Amino acid sequence: MQSEPAAWLQVRDFSKHFGGARALSEVDIDIHRGEVHGLVGANGAGKSTLIRSLAGVITPDTGTVTIDGVETRIARPSDAEGAGLAFIHQELNLVPHFSSIENILLGAPKQKRFGIIDWKASRRVAYEAAERIGVQFPLDRRVDELSVAERWLVMISKALARDAAMIAMDEPTASLSDVESNQLFGVIRDLAASGVGILYVSHRLDEVLDLSDRITVFRDGRVTETAVRGQLDKRGLIRAIVGREMAAATRPPHVEVDRTDPIFEAKSVTRGKAVKDVSFQLYKGEILGLGGLVGAGRTELARLAFGADKLEAGGFELHGEPVPSGSIPAAVARGIGLVPEERRSQGLMLEKSVSYNMNIAVLQSLRTVPMLPFLSSGKAKARAQRLVNQLSIKTSNVNERIGGLSGGNQQKALIARWLAPGVKVLFLDEPSRGVDIGARQEIHAAIRQLADDGIGAIVISSDVEELAVLCDRVVVLCEGTVTGEIVGDEITEQRIIELSYAHIDSQGEEK
Amino acid sequence: MTPTLAPRTTVLAAAASNGNRRRKILMIVSRYGTLIGLLGMIVAFTIKAPTVFLTVPNFLNILNQSSLTAIIAAGLTMTLVVGEFDLSIGYVASFAGLLVVGFIARDGLPVLIGIPLVLLIGATIGTVNGFLVTKVRINAVIATLGVGTALVGLGFAYSSFPIASGVPAEFVAIALGKPILGIPNPIFIMLVVLSILWVILNKTDLGQKMQAVGGNIEAARLSGIRVDRVKMFAFATAGVCAAITGTLLSSLLGSGTLAAADGYLLDAFAAVFLGSATLRDGEFHILGTLIGVLIIAVGFNGLSIFGAPTFFQPIFKGAILVLAVGLSTLARRYSKA
């Protein structure tokens, strides 16, 4: 290892905090020209923060970047581009109605004098870049007529046209077929062979193991493992991603759940590629976890159950009665609630009061007289006050602007929104994201409380530890399908992660 | 280490408290600035022309003139509360003014049937606007401008029929009557309409839902609120309010005149935005709208008392509109802590 030449890109001591949360902590990483460098880790482990820092989108609190022996400051995206770093995100930032050529040259066309574009020279640059990776389709076609795989090639050409020496790719195969993936792997290997460094970010561990010359594993903002080809197998990789073999120790004693008569049931629920033939049962007083990676279909499943999207096949039943598809008011009327993933953009009316935000879903019950549309401000205030006390929400006054509360207290207020007599099933999407550890425990206590009160709680979380300590049963999804169900003491972080990556098992070497 | 640290923290604290004070002052200016402006105008006009401006008849005159604007602006407020726009209201008012005279003077419908019919038509037009915006998903600016423009044409078509002479006295009496203490009818009508809308917005579930839709439409939808219906109601209300203003204007003029109420659109917008920067931080509300209307009316009254040339009026109106939207935007920005 010591005999290796100095790496082309050297990151040293990167740290980054967001509020109180540590996203990156003393991260060192080396990327050589001509290598494929795999980057793996659970959601929120720090991979994106590292990439965003290198791309100049965010600035780390501490740390240095040395490129080709020169310490380089990357304060904005143009700095990264100037230094020869290119980034290709899953969303593929292409202009859909521009041609491939225009996209390849976007922002950096060859110019004649007075800013007039030299199309001849531009075409030559674009074609040269595209030929390096063997692009077969004509570059004059509009990008929105191309397949996703072809768009990846356009993005790579774009990076090459700017003389990129390192290209970071985020989940390149997420929406590619097997054949397309294999073609892309060929391109990646050729690029590496020609001296370009590839930073390859993926949840598909088999791919990473197969492609990478070196793998770096992130957990909780730190680099926990760096291995060269052959040093790690899949099991070792998963162990490095999870970190510890604990969880059972921190679990509270189990609640005995009567699993004879489900209150809520999903039957072969299907919508496009996101959710495929998903079935599960929820029993009264139970906390059911939905595990899986981001994009595994958990949020989509919750939105379907809640009527935010329409089903293509299958259905949901509440106490044996079918729930109409695609109507939120119908779901709410039957007693299904949702605490959404994005607290601020999907949950809160930030300019309004705590009491307003808590009461908005149950206004009918706060009328002075049931038949007349007039609200009783006394009832509204009393309900809000009761829930503030019950969930110990820290606010000076229920009439305070909710935007001024801490994230944890905002989240509790959103849970409180659904604590009403008619509510039978409550989906909680990432209930403790972005809140501190104390608030997280209080939120967990609140969820346990509502389950004890007879509400069926369904918790979606990318944080496996949260699922392990909170849930009575966990259903794990991978790429839209259920890959396993685990109950009681079987629920460990290790097992949840294994099932989260289980699509590879079904196609790959394990079975 | 410590000695160097101490002064720095003091400086930082001082800077922070400075920032806080500045923020506080800005907040006061944005919340009460419009009210201060209104009072300032009243004081200035009173000092300059005490015998003309500060008289009961002049104030009744100002209120009376404000009534029509206040009603149409209150309807517009409802659409802005749900986060939409209605650019058709002026045209709806003009159209309603033509229809009501046609129904009563030409077709001989009783006033008590003709007017409700016109208000119903106003509600229908508003609902069409709402349908286009929510179900067909046309941008509100385009949809309402399209509907409004079509109404101009329909107005032409309708008024090409000969309108029989003589609008009945009882119709004219609606706007010109002074039942109590010499206070003109439109002031009462305005107070009733604004009170109803205020109660709807602040005291009913529907009003709370409207505010939720305007505050965060995705959160409202995920709370089980039927967002489209709530929006359609707001548009329908705006249509009814425009029809009331149009009817009152025809009663005041004693005839149905083409394009008579078109100009209310800009007045209403200016008033609503001035109002949103009043008392609240950029939120649209009925009381604010009323204050906005009064600011514009007092300003115009002052202009005419001091004999400003007529070209000055559109300049004043344009300036007020820009100022109003600017203030409203500032108020919203500074409310974000």
C-alpha cells in the first residue's frame, strides 16, 4: 500500500455539520486516476454530503482537497468543473428538448468572436467526446427521445468534453435494464482504463464489488472501511455498512399483539415500477415498520394507502371494507392518517399557529353545533392544549407560530394532528428525521402511546436502528416488492439491511 | 485566549441585538406602515383643508365611494387567500351591471328576482373560473383573463339589444337610498358583505381550510382537505362579490353601461395587497382589504379636494399598486424568522 503513487485526488479531514447533526466527520479519501472507486453506505451515512462537498454545492466545515499535488479550494460548482471533476446525478440534469450536442456543450460551447457559437468546432468536440465511449446514436436527436441508458452516455460525454479527470456517478443503474447496465459497465471500465477516475455510488453491492478497484464504506458520517479489490465479499460489506451486531439489546420489551384479525390490510398493491404486488397486514395496537432503501417504494406505498395516488391493481381494506383508491378525503374519513416525510413542505402551515396546525384535519369535530359550519374557538384551543400537554410539546402558547418551534416539537404537533377518535391507522414517514436524540425518544414514546391506545401505526424509516428499537414487526421492501417480514427478536439492523439489499440475492450469486 | 474572546463576543452580541432591533422596526413598519400612512393622510388633509376634508358629508362620501371597491376587493381577497388570482372580476362586474339593468328595465323582472339572478350568474362565472383553474389546470391569470375577455364580448352582444327606457325607481333607490341617519345604502351593504366573508374566513371550517390551501397546498391536501372544492368556492365568492359591485354601480348610474366597472380590477388589487401588509405579515385578510380600500379612497379624495389635474389619478393609482405589492412582499419576507 505504501508503495502506491500519491492519489490524484486527496480529501483530508472533511467534516460537515448541519445544525446539530454531524453529516461528515474527519473523512479522508483518495481517488486515483484510472480506478473505479466504489462508495457505499446506508442512507444518510455521508456519501452524498461528500459528493456535494466535492461538487462545490456545499462547503465543508473543515478539510482540504488536493488535486494532482495542488491544494484546491472548491467553493462553488465552477471550481469543481475547473479542477476536472464531473458529477452525474440520478436525475440526469439534461435539457430535454435540446439535442445531445447542445447538452454536451451546455454552458461551455466553442465560441467565435463576440460570443457567437462556433457550431463546427462545437460539433467536433461533442463527437470526439462521444466517440471515446462508443456512442452509436446520432447526437442531433433530442435528449427526450433517448433512453435512460443513452442519456447516461450523453452525460458522460458531457463530462469528457470538459476534460473531466474524475467522474462521480450516483446510482447509474437504478433505472437501467440488465443489458443496459452491462453496457454501461463496459463504458466505465474503458474510461478507467483510459485514465479517468470513477467514483461509483450505488446501493447495488454486487455491482460495486464487481466494478470497483477500491471500495470505501461510510457509516454515520465516517469512513469505516477502505478495501481494495478482493479484500471484501458481500457479507463483509454488509457488516461494514451496518457496523455493529447490536439492536436486540436496546429493544424495549415486546408488546404482545393479537394477530388474528387485521385492522388494515394491503392486498397485492401495485403501481408502476414503484410498488409491485405488495401485501401486508396491520393489527390493532401494533407498530409495523416499513424498511428498505430510499426509492424502495415505501413512501409510494403509504401515499397509495392514503389515497394520494391511484392504484393500478390490488387494494387496501380497513376492517375488511375496501378503501377507495385515489381519494385522500375518503381515506381520512375512514380513519387513515399520514404524517408526511417532508415536515415543512408537506406537513406544516409554517405561518400559522400551533393550534391551527394541530386542528386542521379534524375541524368538523370542533364545531360549536355539529350541523352548522361554525367553529368553537374554545374547543379548538382545548384540544390543542390537551395534546400539547400529552405529547409534552414545548411551546409558550398554542397560538404561537409553529414555524418558530424546534423540529422535534413540530413533528410532535404533526403527529398530534391525527390523534382523534376516528383515526384507526396512522402512517408515519420518517418520523424522527432531522430531530435531536431527545426529541426522537419522545417521538418514539408518542408513537408507542398511540399504538397502546389502539391505533395501528405504520412507521417508514431509512434509519434501521429506529425500526429495530421501535417496531413490533417489520416488512422490508426492495425495488417495489416485499423481500421479507420479520417479527419480534428477529428484528435486527443486520437482518433489515440484508433484506433491503435482497434484490441482489434474487438475481445474483446467492441464489 | 479568554481576554481576546471576551470583547469579540460582546461585539457579536451587540451586532445581534442591533439586527434584532432593525428587524423589529421593520416589522412594525410593515405591519402598521399602511395604517400610519392612512392616518398621516387624514391628518395632513385635515390641516390643509379642515373645512372641506374633515366633514361628515365628505367622510360619508369617501365611505360610499369605497363601498363598491370594498365589496369586489373582498371577493378578490378570497381567491388570494387560497393562493389564486382572479383577473376577471372587473369584467364580471361590468357584465353583471348590464344584465341586471336588462333583466329589470327591459325584461321587466321584479328587482327581487332580477338581482338574485344576476348574483347567481356571478357565482356561475366564478365557478367556471375555478373549474378551469383546478380541474383543467389552467394558470389562473390566463383562465380568468380569458373568461373576463369573453365576458366583454358577451356584454357587447347583450347591450346591442335595445334597452327599454327608464330604470325603475326602486332599483335606483338601492344605491341612492339613505335609510338611517343619512348614511347611504351601499355602506350598509358593504358592511354586511364584508362581515359575512370575515365570518366565513375566520369562524368556519371552510375558512380555515381556505387558509390552509393558501398557506401550504400540499399540506392541506395531505390533511384530507378537498383542495379543488375549496378553491372553487373562493372563485364563486369572488364572482358573486363582483356581481354585487356591478349591480350597485348600475343602480348608482341609473343605467347599464358597457365596461363601466372594468376599472375596479386594479383598485381591488391595490387594496388587497395594501391590506395584506396591514396588521399581518403579508397575509390576505378582509379587514386589511377594507383598510386598503380606504387608503386609496382617502388619497383620491385628497387629490380632488386639492384640485390635482386628472392625469394625476392614474399615476397615483399605479404608484399605489406597485407600492402595495412591494409592501406585501416585504412584509412576508420579514415575517420569516
